[in-house]
Amino acid sequence: MKIIGAVGLILFGGAVFLLQQGESGFDFFEYLVSGHYELSAAQQFVLFELRLPPVVAGVFAGLAFGLAGAIFQNQFRNPLASPDVLGVTSGASAAVLAASVFNLAIPVQVAAILGAIVIAVLVFLLGWGRGQELTKVVVTGLALGYLA
């Protein structure tokens, strides 16, 4: 429980630090500790439109990546199993590159998701089809990741 509290404190401190960045003259830390919570229209724009959305997106993206890694490691019962080690990340990158090079009319996000799904299915079929050893799945993922 102490670890979760420490990580939460670090996350909060990092978010406050990121909200401090920029040259608008708006000091978010001073806003937090002053108790004066009324903001002008310009300060509201800077805080809620410019600074807060990327910070919130970064926090949720980090949580999603951590959760994905934990799920992979739990499912494969292997501390090395993560989306990047199993080739899913490389498959997504290769699909985005292919979509860009061949001028395919699909959004980059769709290409990344399709590439990740294709590699994940290939890893499952090639690695799992040869027996029930999870180590083979991880090695297959490594090989397909390097190929991608």
C-alpha cells in the first residue's frame, strides 16, 4: 500500500510539474496552495484547454501501457512477456510504416491496431500451436518482432 501511495504522490508531483510548464505567466502550484480558485478567462483557457488535456492523456496512456504489460506477464506467467517483447509494438510500427510508404487510405491509428492484431494472432498461432509451453510463445514473439 505504501508503494501505491508513493507512486500516486510521484504521479501527482509530475502532473503539477507539467502543468507549470509554459510561458503564459500562470503558476499552477501557486493556484493550488493559495486557496484562491477563481480564474480569468485567459487562465481557464491556458489551464483547461492547453495544459490539462495532454497531462491527463499522458497519465491514462501510461496507466494503459502498465496495465497491458501486467496483463501480458500474468497471462504468460513470464516476467519477460510484454507487448514490446512479444512483437506487438513492432507489428504496429511496421503496419504504420507500410501504410505511409504505400499511401494507403487508412488512418495511422487504424494501421497500428491492425498491425498489432496481426502480429498477436501470428504469435498465438505459431507459438501456441507447437505445444503448451509458454516459453515458445515468447520466443516466437521475439522472432516476429525482429522480423517486423
